[in-house]
Amino acid sequence: MRFVDEYRDPALARRLAEEIAGLVEPGRHYKLMEVCGGQTHTIVRWSLPELLPAGVELVHGPGCPVCVIPMGRQDDAIAIAERPGVIFTTFGDMMRVPSSNGSLLDAKARGADVRMVYSPLDALKVARENPDREVVFFAIGFETTAPSTALTLRRARSERVGNFSVFCNHVTIIPAIKAILDSPDLRLDGFIGPGHVSTVIGLNPYRFIARDHGKPVVVSGFEPLDVLQGTQMVMRQLAEGRSEVENQYLRVVREQGNPLALEAIAETMELRSTFEWRGLGFISQSALKLRPAYAEFDAERRFEVPGVRVADPKACQCGEVLKGVIRPWECKVFGTACTPERPIGTCMVSSEGACAAYYNYGRHAGRRRLDRSRPDSDAPAHAAAADAASAAGGRG
Amino acid sequence: MCLGIPGKIVEIVDLDNRTAKIEVSGVRRNVDVGLLWDGPDAVGVGDWVLIHVGFAISRIDEGEAGQMLSALRALGEPWEEELADLESSAIE
């Protein structure tokens, strides 16, 4: 419990941990999925599993927006970026994501004009300042981010910024959770719901999980104490035989979400009939595209993109990691052929990706420091060793 | 990129475009507050908001903002990167 003294309220953290332990039914193994990549980061960074009883396992979910974009879409992005006259703008996280033709960083090195932006509004500004160039914004993210793209599109239309377009890859969280619930690979007992997505969508979209699947959902924040309290609330529901949607993150999330944000999404975007997710495959009605009214700003209509499905590299097991079927260190290439500096899969790229979190903060981070003189030598041994330390994230 | 950062509104810059200047950790940048604009007094100087990719997505109180900031600072590098990204922004 090395980190507990660094929590905002160590006494509260210890009390929550004791309460969770008291809610465990002897002999039962609990698997709770935290949906959001930000929560995954917190869990690994603060070694939360060390505070939890051995029977309570946190399984990392698909809520890392960078991680779930499939290889084919990254190929499309690079095809657009390499067209003459295009300025391709992207969040920094997407720069190092591999495609079958290198990353956007590689495309930049080959001469493409790829620029990092903080906000879609910065991309729009680039378009205003470069009227003789085509400026494309690579839109990714769940419902947290989609409203930002939506408002930017509204602004582009009202200001008639004709050289601006959006390559839309926004995805929606509920169909991904459905896919996981329907997957035979994994039996989950409950969910720690994503905090910031829920500021937009509110609590109602989760009710089917409690009602139809009989599993508790507790929407939670990102601080270690939030995730601990979310875990305690799920465990209490399980102990009392309840399955409800509860809100741990009342300070930020309103039950109805943000109606203005939902309106902005609905005005500018509509559901795609299907969309491929890395690891989860094609999921119907799980992603957004621009509505016909915004067709002139749709990069997919403006430019021809290859639009083909590209299989992940054979060695990469991001799919299984994203579904929670294997833990990051169980992947054959984790920390050896695949590192944040030279990622093979997306989960190693984003700081919200489970693999990157374990690489940076997990027990291997400590081991790597010790083994710096022989960086690749511990690969085969550590999967088994790590498995023994399973409940994850210990800095070993 | 899913990090939300708390910022304090220090100026309403552009009423038509619903742009406000916020301050966080000494960095001042413009953000869009349109997603919170549900009435004429929706947001004002002194309010705290949660910011994501240049947009305020939720109102928060000062106590919550303080707790978030200390949790973010404890993250170290990801927080510094997020702050540097915000600094790189030039929303008008």
C-alpha cells in the first residue's frame, strides 16, 4: 500500500478499502470493469488493486478513444494527410498510432503537413489562416469529445470556412458496452461507468445494463478515491442483491447529462450503420458520421479514402486487452517489441491505454529501471511472474 | 486526451461566439462555453468549469476544482503535457 499516504484523504481510502473487503462473499471472485481509459490510468498509476481484496479484480474496458480506432481508419487518415495541399490536424495522441503505412509522425517526416492541435477550434483557426489549403481535422473520441466537433462544425458553417473538413471517427460508448456484455469471453459482475462521457449522456443510457443484464453500474470520477468509492458502491449493490445505476460523480455529472451537447451532436452527426472497433470488430450503430446537412465539411466525401479493413499485426493483442480478456503484460510483445516509443498497438500509444499505463507505472516500470543494461532480456520470464502478482499495477 | 481540466473564467471574450478566457495554473486561454449556455446568466466571471479540448463541458464548484487540480498535479507528466497542449491553443 505504498501510495495510500499520497491520496488526498488516506484515512478515507483505508476505510473504503476495509468496507470493500467486508462486502466480499467468501470464495467469490468479482470482476468489475472500469470503462474509461482515464480511470484505467488512475488505477494503475496509484496501484489501486493493492488496496483491494484478492477476490476483487478490476478489468480494463474499451474506453480509450485512441485505442479503439482500427488500423484501416488510420490508413485512411494518412492517405488524406499525404494528399497535396492538405494540412492534416490531429490531437497529439494520434500522431504515433501505427497504420500499415507508418504513423502520422512518419507521414510528417515524409513531407506531409501534419499539425498537432489542442482543440478542433484550433484546427478551424488553421483553416481560416490558410484559405488556399484544405484543412482536415481528425475527429476521434467518445461523447465527451463529439460535442466539441459538433460546435466547431456549426461555427465553420456559420463563418463559411469552405476549406475546413472533419474526418469523423467519433464513437459511442453504449454499443461497446453491449458488445462486451454479449461477448462469451468475459463474465463481469458490474461496471464503474465513465465520468466525463456521462457529463454529456447522463445516467439513463446505462439503465439497460442494470435492468436487462442485472449488473450494477456506478458512474465514477477519476481520482483514486473516486474509483475506490465507485468500487465500494458496486460491491455494496452486489452484496445487497441490487442492480441499479448510481452516480458517484455527483459533483460533475447530472442525471440528464448535458442537453445542449446532445443537441449539438444530433444536429451535426448521425449514427453509422456499422463501424469497426479495434478488438471488438464491427459493432452496429456504434459510431457517428456527419449529417447530409454538413456534407460539405465531411472529409470522407471531399477526399477519396481507401476505406479498407486492415488486420492488426499478428503479434498485437490490443483486441484482447480492450475486451479485458487478457491483461496487458500477458501480451507476447508487451514491453519488448511494443513500447510507448515504438508501439505496435494502440493500447501502448495513448496514456489512457492500458498497456501504456502498465508500462509506465506497473511493476515492469521498476523492473525496467533495474534491467536498463539489458533492455530486452526479461521478456519471456515476466508474463508468468506478473501473472502471479496479478491483481495488477504493483510497482513490484 | 480524456483529461478534463478545471479552469476559472476570468473574462467573457466574445458573447456572440460564447468564448470565455479561463485561467488554470497560471495559463490563460480562450475556451468555448457554448455547451453550458442555457440562459443569459449561464456562466460568468469567477465561475469554475471543467474543460475538455477547448470546450467547457460542465460547471463545477471551487472546492471540486481545487481537488481536481491537486489530483491532476499528482499525475505529473500527463498533467504537464495537458497543460502544455492548452498553452499551445490559440482559440479566438
